[in-house]
Amino acid sequence: MSIVFAGCGTSSQAVEGYNPLADFEELDPASIFATPEPQPSSDYTTEQLTRGRYLVGLLGCGSCHTDGALVGDPNPARLLAGSSTGIAYTSTFRNSTPGIVYPANLTPDMETGLGSWTMERLITMIRVGTTEHSASSLPVMP
């Protein structure tokens, strides 16, 4: 009779006292720089706007994508314009070290938001969780 013992892991994580955040460098999120003020759009019908408000509320988009919301102090003037508060994130399947994810600007701004996205691209991101280049969105996004 033979017994084989096997294990799986990385050597850096097996070291006692290993701190994956030891060399963490805090960066400013790009979504906060020069974010424009929200502008009402006349491109959509009242029904479309009502449906959009419903979906944003239902999906809880503002809980992460509004500055200050992650720390309990949402800034209503920056609704869905991105967050300066990051979410700690790591995936052992994708990354060997953790990182910080900053929720992006979801406003219809053409330069910093979703204004240049097609409706199909937006629907695919929400329903399937993939970007235009077929990359998966991060699991921190519900």
C-alpha cells in the first residue's frame, strides 16, 4: 500500500507572516479626475428614463459607483460618476497579489463615462459580464 501526499499553493503565501499588502501603493482613481457635471439628456423618452432609473435602483449601481457611497456618505451631485473609495479585490485564479478596484463612471459622458458605449455593449456587460473584447468583468461587480 502506498500513500501519496500532495499540495497546491505558491511559495510566497506559504511563508509564515507573509503580508500581500506590504508593498501596496495607493493610487488615485482615474474616474474622479475631471468628471463632468450630470447633464439631462433629451435623447431618451420618458419611458426609457423611467426604466433606466428602475434598473439602476434594482441593481444597486449607485451603492458602488457613487462617490462616498461605500463609506456611508454618498454625494448625490456625483451620482454614478465613479468612486474615490476603492474595493479590495483579489482572485487566486487571476492574480497572485491583491489589488484595489475603483468603481467606474457610469454617466453618459462621452469621454469618462459610458456615452460612447452602444446599447448592445452595455446590455452584454450587465447580462453576461463581459466587455467588448470578451474579457470578464471583475467578480466584485454583482
